[in-house]
Amino acid sequence: MCDQDHFEEDLKKYSRRDIGALAAVGVGAAMLPRSANAAEVSESDVNITTPDGDCDAYFVTPSSGAHAAVLVWPDIFGLRPAFRQMGKRLAESGYSVLVVNPFYRTKRAPTAANGANTPISDVRPLAQSLTPATQTTDAKAFIAWLDTQPQVDKNKKVGTTGYCMGGPIVFRTAAAVADRVGAAATFHGGGLVSDAPDSPHLLIPEMKAQFLIAIAENDDQRDPDAKDVLKQSFAQANLSAEIEVYPAGHGWCPPDTRVHNPDQAEKAWGRQLALFSKALA
């Protein structure tokens, strides 16, 4: 995940690709494309009771009917306008979407003073405050909350997505609520494979979901074996997993990051919708 030792050098390498486009609209103000058949949506700020307190979150759904739910785990910069945009766009595609503040135990959103322009050193303690245990507890609480909402079709499987540090949380969500999670996607997820006894990839045998894993090229360069370990682990568990290295830097998907790559972000978005269409129908 957002490695402080490499963050600045990665910015220098990747931000130049889109700096002209971002400068034209202002960093953090880039707008995501809206599909021609986008559904009308209803959006609200909600509070979700967990064993550790109340989590502030953003809930957005098509304005009518019940739909498959998607739980979104933001990157290290937390719940902010960019992730509200992404959640709303997903709802416009026909899903009931919950975007959470994973740092609610410490601070309500916004948790990064300047969004994705906040120094990593300012937000790293927030990420370090989370543990596999808290992530698992939260996953169960958030999906249980979704299953009480009238806008959620309980006969359909739940999807979950995560960015940066949200990648490992997606794995833990898919394992913790295996009977509900049918689709899972990670984008430039960090630390999916390690030598630690609690490495997220070791949970794959406990899962039942179909996966999409979009890997940043600089993450792959630093750990080229991780994708092969993932492919082997999913194959052994007989689970479907699309695993691909994208020609973009860590953090390329959210529209407010300095390394946002619109073309590759759209490709990843399209693959996510394809996964959900198949696994959450």
C-alpha cells in the first residue's frame, strides 16, 4: 500500500502522464464520465453501528427498486468527494453502494485534510490503526447493515471493492462473509501477498467470490512474484480470478490523485462492471 519510502519518487514518475488534464480542471476536481443510461439515484450520509462505535458512511442507490449491494473500501486518504463520485457512478449502473470511512474509530471523514494531496506521513497512522481483526469485524457489520436496507436485494450476492490499503480488506471481507460476497475487486491493492501468517492471500481457500485484481505496474516491479502466487492460490481454490498488471502507477483509479490515469482507470472500471454483471446478477 502507499509505501512512504517510494511515494514521492512514484509521483515524479507517474503524475506527468496526466498533469495537463488535471491542471485544466484543478487537481481533485476531475469528473468521471457518466453513462448514457445512468439511473437516477438517491444519496445520503449514514451512521452504522459496529461493535466499536458508529461508522460514518455514504450510501447511494438507484431511486427505485432493490439492487445488489456493493461495499467500497477507500484508499489511505479515506472517504472524500472522489470516492463519493465513484460510489454514485456505481449506483448509476444499478447497484446499492456503501462507501465507508474505515478510520471511524479515530476520526470522522474527511480524514485527509487535502484529500489525495495530503502527505502520506499524515495519514499513515490512520492506516496503521487498523488490524485484520478490526477489518473483519467491520466487514461483517457493514454487510449486515446493507442486508437490512430496503434498497438491497438480499437474493443477490454482495460485491466489494477496495483501493490501495482497501485491497487486503476486500480479501478479509470475502473470507469473513463468504456466503454473501459473490464478487470482489481490488485496484492497486497493497500487501495482498506476504510472508506473514495473516497474509490476505492465505484466506483465498475460505472465499466463494469471483475476483478482479488490477495491479499497478510499479507495485508489480517491486514484487513481481505476487501476481503468480495469487494466480496459483485462486487456481488451487478453484475460484475465478482476473489478475492483470496495468501500465499505470499505484493510485491510478481515483480521479483526485496526482497519478490518476483516465484511460487505465476506465479500463479497470469496465472490467469491474463486467465482473458485477456476471457475479451479482
